Amino acid sequence: MNNIKACIFDLDGVIVDTAVYHYKAWKRLANSLGFDFTEHQNEQLKGVSRVRSLELILGWGGVTKTAAEQEILATQKNTWYMEMVNQMKPDEILPGAKEFVEICRKAGIKIALGSASKNSMTILNKIGITNLFDAVIDGNKVSKAKPDPEVFLTGAKALSVEPEECVVFEDAIAGVEAAKAGGMKVVGIGQPGVLDADLVISGLDKMTLDKLFKI
Ligand code: BG6
Ligand code: MG
């Protein structure tokens, strides 16, 4: 038995699968600039901030833009992305995610969101689970991106718990690194060979309180 008092969940790829919407919006932007953008490249943007993602994409396309132009491009991508996000419905919550959060809450475990996305609140509202979170720490509340632990440490503070009392759920390599750097336990959502976490599962439908307390 460990002393877990809180769970901090990443959003994209853990609670919802928004990667496909990010992919479509970035691809549309890349195509408008005259080059292509692959699903393999999109994989490398998991957990990466919007600004940094754009820098990487422009680099892959061999295109140089000024800071002012980059701001316009990032805003354009976000507009296209939000057109899709605004259509999201509660049935897009990934299998087992809502159920596991509810199980944790019933067990007295505090719940926070720890996401790089500046659109986190809109997404939580669209899928109807905002009220399950005691704290929401998103891209608007932190200045240092994952793998810096700021987002998770801010989450622990908001919940009034110590880092070692938290378990983070993450699908991105940078997110797993961030949790570890913050001194937290981490459950990877994805493939064991890819994520160097304390436990790796394919999705929250495979998570139980028993596994949580054995980490
Ligand atoms: C992360 C996603 O959760 O949020 C990234 O994995 C995304 O792909 C990042 O770039 C920032 O999201 P947003 O919604 O602020 O553009
Ligand atoms: Mg993620």
C-alpha cells in the first residue's frame, strides 16, 4: 500500500483522443504553405506546445517565418482545430477514463488535470466532465512546457498534496519525463517499449485502484 492522495491526468491522448484533430489542422496549415505533414510527424508533437509544434513543422517543411507570421499561423491552426473541438460530444471520452476518475473520487483521491493545451477547459466542457476535477492546470497557467515538471507541481500545489503523493497519467514521452522530474509516480498510456513509466497500460479502461496502490 502506498500513500497516493491525488491523480493528475494529462488530457490529449489520456482522457480524449484529440490527436486526429491536431493532425488535420496542422496538415491543412502545412498544405497551405506548400508542403505535406505526415501522421508520423504528428506523433512527435504529442505533449508539445502549440508554439513549439509550429516551429518543428516549419523546420520539417524547410520554411522560415518571422515571429509575427508564426503567431498568425498558430492562430489559424487553432481556429481550424477549434472548429473540430466545438463539435466534440461526451461519447468521445476514451474508454474507462470517466469511470476511473469517478472510482478515484469515491476512494477520496483528489483529481487534477495537467495539460499543455490552452483549450483544456473548452474540451472538458464539451465532453461534460469539468466537475470531476478539483483543479485544472493547463497551458494558460504555466510558463514552462513538459518535460519541465511545472504543470504537475502546480497541480499538486493546487490540491495541497506532496509530489510523492501523486500519480500522473501521461501518453507523451515528454509528459512521462515531466512527472518523473517532479518526483511523482507515472502511469504511461501507450506502449511499454516507448514509455519509461512505473506502469504502462493501453488505456484507462485497464486501470484499477488495486494497480494504483501497488505502483
Ligand atoms: C497537448 C497535445 O496536450 O497540447 C499537443 O498533445 C498540443 O499536440 C498541445 O500541441 C497544445 O495544445 P493547444 O490546444 O494549446 O494548441
Ligand atoms: Mg497527451
